Amino acid sequence: MTKTKIDFADVRGQEAVKRGLMIALAGKHSVILIGPPGWGKSMLAERVRAMDDDEDIIIHEITYEPGGAIPCLPVADILLQVPPVPFRELTGKMKGTSTSDIHKIVAAAGKTRDSNLSDSCLLLMKQAMSELQMNGRDYAAAVHVAGTIARLDGAVKISEMHLAEAIQYCTPKAK
């Protein structure tokens, strides 16, 4: 990952989306950014692409159809809704998470961890699959993303908290 002239700190608000993109960078996960025009999808994608030296991460930017209908989505590990930025965040002086911050966290995340799920994680996954109508691909993506989240947290094993966060990124039904 190299330093660039563009910085995540220039994107106002969107800290939750930046967290999802940090996970994508750490785990080389594909991403879908969904939201209306002007809410930051292109700015965020541009910054991820600038940090992704190996061009391993695929980012799709999708704008909602009139009436809020979601088009047929391409396959991706992480789906991120890009919400509108509140006026106070858009005009505030406080900078958000920077490219340098994200780079340090991603670099410190290390490599693989144990991706075996505990009994409590398996129970959570069973419930999510039933309630959110997840399929086998959703299951695999959630476990893979949960492993990345665990690495970012410095954990040796995937916890229920890591898996719950991953589930919300891995299925549009969780939104």
C-alpha cells in the first residue's frame, strides 16, 4: 500500500462505510457500494483503489433505481449502504479516519487466523441463515469476513461479535 495524494479523511462522514472498506482492504474482499448519486461512493472507491496496489479488490458502485428498487446485485463479499452525510458532518472541521490510519490498522492485522466457528457462533450463523434466507455463498463470505474482522481486532478466534458484524456486511437482507 502506498501513500497517495487523495485521503480517506477528505470523505466527510461515512465512518461506518470506511470501516467496511478497511475490512475489505485487510481481507482482499470484493465490495458493493450502494447509494444515491453524490453520497460518496466514487470518492470512497477511488481511495480504496489508490491503496490496493495489487488491484485485488473489486468494487462495484450501484445507484438506487427511482422508487428505491435495488437492481440485481453482482456477487461480492461485502455490501455497504452509503447513507447521506448529515450537514454537521459535511461542514464540520473534524477530519474522519485517514488513509494513514487505515493503512496502519490493515498492516497490523497480520495474516490468517483460525476460522473454525465455536458452538455459539454456529448457532448465531444458523439463526442468521434462517431469518435472513442466507445461502451457502453468504455463509462462506460471512465466515471469511468475520475472520478478517477478528484479525483487525487482534483476536485469535472468531467471536460472536465478529460474526454478527460480518453478517450485516454479507447479505442485503440484513440491511
